[in-house]
Amino acid sequence: MKKIIVLTLVVALFIPLVGCGEKSDKKISNYDISISLNADMTLDGKMTYSFTPNSDISSVYFSLYPNAFSSTAEISPVYKMDELSAYPNGKSYGDIQITTVKSRGKALDFEVTGKNNGTLKVGLNETVKSGKEIDIYIEFKVKLANVKHRTGYGDDTVNLTNFYPVACVLENGKYYESVYYPAGDPFYLECSNYKVSLTVPPTYVVASSLAPISTVWSADNTEYNYERENVRDIAFILSKNFNVLEKTCNGVSVKYYYYGDKNPEKTLDTACSSLRYFSDKYYRYPYAEYVVAEGDFIYGGMEYPCLSLISSSVSNDYRDYVVAHETAHQWFYGILGVNQNEIGFFDEGLTELSTALFLSEYTDTSLDNYVNQAINSYLSIREALVYAGNTRPPVMDRNLKDFSSEAEYVMIAYNRSEIAFNDVRKTLGDAKFFKFIKGFINQNAYKNVTLKDFEKALNKTSKTAGKVFNLYVNGEKVVQKAE
């Protein structure tokens, strides 16, 4: 999730625009990472990535997400209108430097390339046959920007996500290179197993998406050792100010790390209740832990497997919605994956509708009210975009580069997508809808699915529902004002 308050976006747009737990069948890859956080907000890292290719390869590609924050990046990680919020202490830069790449003791040639220098291309010195395991060892150093974003630090937290070289997905004999555009979540990730050693100054409390294995304390630092199987990525949120609440929910340890929340017990209850609701409706939550962490973040929240980051700037009235939304992402992104660069609307729309469904039972607000809010938001942003000269059709199936603003992304990926999935729900009826979604998740758990996969399954269930969905996706369906 990168959703921000829509009313702010609409007002701005009227100003003229200038310039994973259980195993899958596939042989899973493994990350073994050791990182240390230094006082100057740099990271020293070592990593071994082990995997077995399913085709003959002569190179391996990794995403270098921290380079999106470098001074030489072609594309800013935030839109111009959001820079003051992202950089409250002034513009700051970060990056990742690769110093060593080896395989079984032998040096490998490597090149940093792509937009924003966002791709590490590693040559294997020879063609490696399908089915033969490969180990790649990488040493790297990260400089963190003073930015309220996924990777960086603010006044209260250090956000360590997407900080390491992340293997690109190999499909149809070609690596998919993600570009860190400011709209949406620029990630396409496969599930892997992780072992991580994190060393930090002793004053920090660490909220981790991984399961704790051991902790070693000393006067100078604290070393945390973690593991987690079958997850798409990892996250650590660090703070010197964290308080911690914990509750067991359906056998899952749910922890809330917070420092500014005035009603933390309620936030923890929302996390537990929504986790239970989605487990019952869709698929049993497969991990032993779930963490919610308050932090310095420009947008409302951000999801990671087993951890949800909630911005400290979220108002108390909106916090339940954000927590439930990020929790729903544990299913729509965490368990059921997609290429978010290409069809970011898919997991966001299902997550938005799931959040509304949960809150309509958890609160006194009806489902129709939540959907009507999405309709009104969609129409308001659409009107603002047209006023600003953006008259492109509301096609949902588009790359992140094709969004002109955060507002346009919210309109498509959140509002129109929620409306579309809700119309599918109404067409099928609740019982059939939940049965269909549950079956689709069970069939594709821990995999990445395509839009065609979903449309094929939906048409098999109901051609009428499939047609309804397709009309929204291709931009033909006109959204009518809520009554």
C-alpha cells in the first residue's frame, strides 16, 4: 500500500500541472544475509544467494532498490508534490555499492546498469545447466537517505526494507527488471527462504518480519539472528522509542511496535481481528508471527510478509483502516503474488475490498458506505485529472510508468479496482465469491499469477462475472455516482 489521503490529492490536482510458511512445489531459493547498521546510517552487508535455475543461464540479475534514492537517479522515488513530506529535513540521498561478487571462491564479472542504476548484472563465466545449484556471494554497502520511505531513516525510525540485492524473476528466458517509479509498489518477487544476521547499536529495538532465533548482546552492539521460510521479501523497522504490545490470535503471536499511537490496544485488536477474519475467509495464515510497526513513512502504510508498516502520521480515525488494509495484503501479495509493476491494481483492489468487508463487520459502517466512498473518490479524482488535461481512458492494466501522479494511481489501483471486484462479488453472490477467491488462493499459494490466470479462473466460474471484470479492466465500464 502507498495510499495517501485522497482529498489532499484532489485539491492538489486542481492546481495546473507543471512540467511465505508452507512449501510450494517449486525448488525454493535461499538468502543468507549478514548486515550491520553503523552510526553514520550506512549498512555493511554480505549475502549468499543460492538457487537452482529451471533453464540454462549464463547470468543472474538482481534489483538494487536503494539506488532509486541516489543523487544520479533518473526517476525520483516520490513525486515532486510529495517531496516536502518525504524529506522534512531537506533533500537527502542514498545508494548501494557492490564491492565483491563471487561464486564458490571465484570472482565473477558484474555490471550495475538499468534505469536508476537499479539492476546488478552478474556474469557466471559459463553457461550453467538447468537443475544445477548456483551460489552467488555478494558484499555491499548501503548509504541510507534521510527520507520517510521504505528504505531510509526519519526522526523516529530506521526503515530497512528492499536494502539488499534482490534476485530478479526469470520468466520466458528473460529477467524482469523492476523500475522504481514513484507510483505504486515497484516489485515483482518470488518466495525464498531467509537467514539473516542483523547487528545494530544497542539502543535500538527491532521490529522484524522474520522469526527470531537468537540474540547476542554486548556493550557496543546487539546481534539478532532470524529465519523465515517461503516469503517474498523481508523488513526491519528500528527505533529507540518503541513500546511493544503482544497478543496471541488463533495461535499466531501478534506484536505491535509503537511510539506515538494514543490507543495502541485498539490497533493491536484490529490487527488480531483482521488476521482472524482473513484467515477464515481466504486461507489459514501460515506463519507463527505477525508484526505491526509504527514508523516514519510518507504514505499510509506498506506491507511485507509477516510485517506491516503503519505511518505515524496516520490519524486515529484512519488507523483501523490502514492496519486492516496492510493485514489483508498478507494474502494479496504475500501468499498470492503478482507483478506489481504491471498489474498493481490486482492486489490493491482485492485488498481494498477485503478491508471494507472486514470493517463492515468490525464497525458500524456498512459495506455499501465503504464502496460508495471509493466511487466518490474515483469520480472526484477523475474530474480533477480531466480538468488538469489528463483525459486518458481509465484502463487498469498498465505499467507504473504510465501513471502521471499518485492521485491517478489511487484512482485506478485502489478506487476503480475495489469497485470492480465488488461488482464481481455482487454478480457471483457472497457465498460463491468467497468460495472462488479461496479456491484461487489455494490453487496458487506462494506463486505469482497473471491477469490472464485470474480471468480464466473467473470465466470458468461465471462468464457474466468475467465480462463485468473485463469491462472495468479495459476502461469501458463507466462508474456511476453513488446514490
